[in-house]
Amino acid sequence: MNIDNFDNIKANILVVDDEYANRLLIEAILNDAGYLTTCASSGYEALNLVQEHDFALVILDIQMPGMDGFELLKKIHSVTNSAYLPIIFVSAVYSVTEYQEYAIGSGAVDFLSKPLNAKVLLGKVKVFTELYIQKKKVELYRNHLEELVTEQYNELRLANLSLQKQVEFCKSQEAELKVAKEKAEDADKLKTAFLNNLSHEIRTPLNAIVCCSDIISMPDTDKATFQELSWQIKKSTRYLLNLVDNIISISKLESGSISLDEKPTDLVFLFNFIYSYNKAIISHDETKQKTIQLLFNNQIKEHSFKVLSDENFLRQIVSLLIENAIKFTEHGIVSLLVNIDSKNPLQEYLHIEVKDTGIGISEEDQPLIFDKFRKVANMGEKIYEGAGIGLAIIKKQIGMLNGTIDLESKLGVGSKFTVRIPITRC
């Protein structure tokens, strides 16, 4: 593409459904919003179109004769030029509750039930078409840069530079282009993965809130059901608020718009509060309260131990570590240990350990877990909630407190996070 066409990039959307009326409806919704569409009535026709054309997104019906949506998704993602093509499943037969995890796990970015909500559909389409357009713009710039490099090379050659200088120049430019291309592609994949994951993390608790609210509003709902559904609504709402708080926190930390708020903090009171709060959370979870024991080993002997530090940072660091440990532990023990390291006469350190008997983290994944938007690959078949930003927040907060965090972990055995933060008594 020529860089002069920078503002003329169009995102083509492939609509696949064996029912003509369904294709017509989706096409009308998208066309009225200004989107370019191509339709296919079968999986085989859609696969041919994907191989011949460039699409920004596929809206795919699951139940189709000959080749269903799940089989078509695998074939599309096996084609080199469409390996990362976003696919949104739509279905009138499969229920969201039963099949959304399977659909996401199979490689789709989302799952919508028929009849479609036009506003919801357009909102999701907008995200992926904008990502596609941004990717194409990056390609334009990259191609333009390659042309400039070629022109510079020709000018240098015409200027009778030595052969060795020409070769060194070309190698240098080629290496820089390769690194820039790899970084751009990695950033694009990471951003797409994060948006897909975030969409799922927001949609799941929202679905729970909507469904529970509908049942509660029914006149024949008994008291026990009302109480249980009310707890589910509170739990989902708390999860959403926590997710939003984490996104805001990582944004502020990345931009440098947040600073330390150091004030007198009673460590004994703080850690007792954190332990009691998480103990209460487990007690309200029927599964966790039967299988997980939360222990607290407070080795700070003083009745009150006040230091000058950021109380909010300390609370968030320890709370996130405990929440992670509980989330990834199906049965066994999650323990919190705190003490004061006074071995160095010039500087005391707050020593924190959070240990679990959970699924553990492989050596391959351990260097990546503190990167934002990263989720470990070896988590088995179970899908764990989370946007992949909690440990990134912890890492930055500990750094601002001039502390360190270390990890010891083994797959199938568990993990131990150790935090050391310099403290000043007050």
C-alpha cells in the first residue's frame, strides 16, 4: 500500500451464516454503521474467501451444515495469513452460560447469542476494526521506511562509497528494521490478547449480575435463593470494581501520575486487617472454605509497630498476593508470614512471605509473570479469571518503596512470593 492511502484504509468484515435472513440482518446492521462486509453461506465458502482476501474480523455462526463454526475456526487459524484473525461466535442454539468458556478456549474472541443486540455487536466490531486499521497503518509506515532505506542505499552507492561501508550500512538498517518489526508485531499481539481477555473478564461478571437480578425480581423467588443471588451480585460487583481499580492503578503507575503517600502506618493492625478480610472472603465461598486453610504467622512481637510508609501500597501488595494464591489453589494451605529483619543495624526491612500449595508456575513462565497483560501458559484446562495486571502493579509499587520481590515456584507443588521493603520507625 502507498503511504498516500494512509487515511483510506477500510476494514472488511466477513459474515458467515447458512441462514440468509441472519446474514442479511447482520450485514444491514454493519452497513448502516458504515462498515464494509462480505457474506458467506457455508464454512467452505468462508474458508476460500479468507484465503483470497484480507479481513479485519469474522462474525461466525456456530451451527451450520457440512462444517460447523468450531471446525471452521480451526481451519481459519491454521492458515498463515489468518492465524490471528479475530472471530466472534454467534448462536441461537448454544447458551452463553454453557458454551462461552468453550468458545473462548477454542480461539474465539467473543460469543454472542441470537437475537443480536445491535449496539453490543457494533461496540465489539468497533474495537477489532480499529485494531486492524492501526495495524495496517503500522505496515504502511514500515513499508515506507523500507523504501526510504532503499533510496538512501542507492544514493550512497552512487556516491561511490566503499563496498564495505555499503554492506555495513545495509546490515545495520536491516537489523533495526527487523527489531522494529518484531516489537510492533509483539505489541500488536499482546494488545489484542489483552483486549480479548479484558472483554471476557468484564462480560462474565456482568452476565452474572444481569441474570441474578432478573431472577431476584421474580415474585416467586424464595428467601434462600434471594440471599444466595444477592451474594453473587455483590461478589460480581466487587470483582468488577477491583478490575477497574487495577486498570486505573496500572495506568497511573505507568504514566507516573501517582506518588508515594507516606504516613504513620501500624503494621500489626494492617496485617491483622488484611488477614481477617481475606478470611471472611473465603468463608463466603462454599468451595474455598471447604478446601483451603488460610494461615497467618505474625512474627512482629510488638503490640503496635508503626512505620513511615504508604499504607495503601502495602495493603494492595499483600492483598493481591493473597488473592492470587487463593485463586490458583484448589485445595491445601495459603499462608502469610510477616516479620521485621533487623540484622542490618543501619536499616530495618519489612519481610513478607505469601506461600500456597497451588498449581505453581513453570520456570519458562516465571520471568514473564511481572509483565503487564501477561498470563501464564501452563494453567491446565481450567480457565482462571484475571486481566494479567495484578503482579505488574505489585512490582511497580514495591519498586517505588525501594523494595524487592522474589519468586520460588514449582509446577504442581505451589509458589512462594517474598517481599522485602526498607522501613523507618516512627
